[in-house]
Amino acid sequence: MAKRLNLAAMGNSQDIYTVSRLNKEIRSVLERGFSSLVLSGEISNFIAPASGHWYFTLKDDRAQVKAAMWRGNNRGQTFRPVNGAQVTVRARVSLYEPRGDYQLIVEHMAPAGEGLLKQEFDALKMRLAAEGLFSSAYKKPLPTNINRVGVITSATGAAIRDILTVLKRRAPQLEVVIYPAMVQGADAHSQLIEKINIANQRNEVDVLILGRGGGSLEDLWCFNHELLARAIYASNLPIVSAVGHEVDTTISDYVADIRAATPSAAAELVSPNSEELHSRVNQLVRHLNHAFKHALAVKRTTATQFEHRLQLCHPRNQLNQQAQKLDELSLALHRAMQSKIQRHERVLGNLTPRLMQSSPEKQLTRYEHLLTQLQGRLTQAIKHQLTTSRNHLSLQASRLDSVSPLSVLARGYSITKNKQGQVVKSVSQVNSGELLTTELADGQLQSKVV
């Protein structure tokens, strides 16, 4: 006997999920956990139905994921994706509930390489801000009395010359310890992290200046490395970030205790002089700006989270899900119609030869040929019948002629008739003086009985 299912052992009926409920909750978890991310890959299976939405697969050499870009997001795209194109997208992770497939909801798309560094910068900035690495609560103030300044930068760059010039002019009594490191290139962030760790281990300076001169985003990219940001955050020594020019901003600027617009400005911050009060005010202003930016970043992060939570309940998402389902059904219907048309075309192709074989034209030709044969046979039959009849008639005429009175007359005989037209066969049938008519072979003659 089969064992009965013990529902009590499985828990209350309230704990039994339906498939739709499970997919809905998984979708909510995915959209909350991956609110926004930037990734790159190759486009394949690109479809753009009449609804205006885009559906495609984003893949690399080892994996792939389905993606959708709604009409409202792709309407402003100047870049038209094609299969095989390498792209960078900003997207959030979601779930297509009817199939249980997880997918990317793409909000922006660009060819690979275009704005990629900027997107990575924004993504890392948002993530570190959410972790609190930019929080002013963890910023270390500059020491009141600074006697020794550590500088982490290139030993041959313009930044070290500017820093030394300013320090010599404003506070020549300060001692300077230089920690030379690469400030550009793939391995530059590792050297910068190493020098920060060495400075903390030696504990021989009161403050550290981390910086370099200006440059492009690629030139300054080592100062946007996540490991460097965490090393700055973990430093026991206060760090002043002085990377690039005033318009340049890096992750190091946000996580450092103080951000200076230029290396020269950093030297001014750490060197006291008669204008210390003014410098202090400027420092507080910068600190306030930094705190404001951080608070703004936090608020934006919170707003983004609330926006994603709102989107979970927004009818547009349901409409988009239904639109995607409608597009799939439309494509399936189109394929089914094409298949049915092809099937009927094949059937029609098979019936056409059979129809041609039963064509009235062929039958008419066959009947015309048969009629011609019958007409020939009828003509032959009529001719034969006529010949036969003529021969028979000739035979009968010959026979009739043989018994005809005319033949008898032609042999010298005659026929005599009285005035009543009766043939006189005996002399007793005539009287004297009676007129008689005698028929000969070539005419008649009359005679009178005497």
C-alpha cells in the first residue's frame, strides 16, 4: 500500500507556497539585492518586436543571462544594438515570473568602452558610500601640532616639487618624509597601499599627503581602486587626498580624512601660518562640502532604495511583465501561423498534380479524341451500310426486274385491257365492237374487236 502524504509533517497550509508566490518573492529579493549594477558582455538573440521593447541575451565566454530593455528606456538610445556587439549596460536584476527565469532590466546601454570607467567610478562610489566609508563620523581631524609630514607620491613628479615649495615657504621648520610610489599604471595602487601601510607601521609622521598632479580619468584611475580606498579608510594616520587639479575627483578624495584641491593646497592645509584661521575656515568649508556630498550620496542611495521598493508595487512593472508575455505569445503565434501556412502550402503542392490529372481540359481533349475516333468509325459504318444497302437494292432490283411485266413485254408479250382497265385473259371477256388497250414494251395501242 502506498504511503499517504503527511501534510502535518510538512507544516501548516500557510507555509505551502504556490509557484507564483515563490516567483514573486524571489523577484522582490533579487530587485532589492541587486538594485543597480554595471556589466559588459556580448549581445546575442536580439529581438525588437512591434511593442518597442528590446529582448536579448548578454553573454561572455563562460556564461549568459537574458535581458530586457523597455521601450521607455531604449527610446532615447542613439546606439542600436546588433548581435555580436560588445556593450556596457547599467541594469537591475529581476525575475520574469511566468517562466521563473531571472533576467536583467537594462536602463542604459552603450558600446563597450564608452563611459565604462565613469560607470565603474559611480558604481564603486555608491557602494562604498552605502558601506559608510565616506561618512564624516569616521573622518580623523588634522593634529593640532604638526611637526612631521609624510608625502606619498612620485619622487620625480611635479606634485612633490609643489608640496616642498609650499612647505618651505609657509613652514620651513616642518620635517618631510617622502614615501616614493608610482602614481599611474596598473600596479600603482599596490605601491600606494604598500606606502600607506609602511607609514602606519613606522608611525613617524603626524599626517600623510597622498597625491599627484592632474591628468585624464585613466591617468588618475589608480586612485579609484577599491583596495586603495579601504587602505585609506583603515589608516591610523590622518590622510589628506590631493589628486589632480581642483576639478578632478577620485574615490580617494571621498574616503580620505580631508580632500585638497591640489597638492599645493594639501601642503597649505598641513602647514600652519599667520593665516591659519583663514585656512581653518576654508578647511571647514571643504569639510562641509564633503559632508554635504556624502549626505547627498546617502540620501540618493536611500532614495534609490525607496524607488526600487516603489517599483516593486508599480503597475508599470506588471505591465512590462505582461507586455513581455504578450510579445512572447505574439512571436509564438507568428511562428505557428508560419508553420501552418507552410504545411498547407505543402498539402496544396501535393494536390496540384492530382488536380491537373483531373483537369476538365485533359478530359475534354480525351473526349474530343474519342469523338474523332467515333466519328471515323460512324463514317465507316455509314459507308459500309450504304454499300451493303446499295448491293442489296441492286440484287432486289435485279430480282424484281426478272419478274417485272415490262421484262415480259420486252420479250414480245403484251397486255390487253378493256375499257374498265381489266386485263383480258379470255376472249369471252370482250364483245364485238369493244375498244381494247394493248400495252407493249415501247408504248400502247388501241384496237376494236370485230
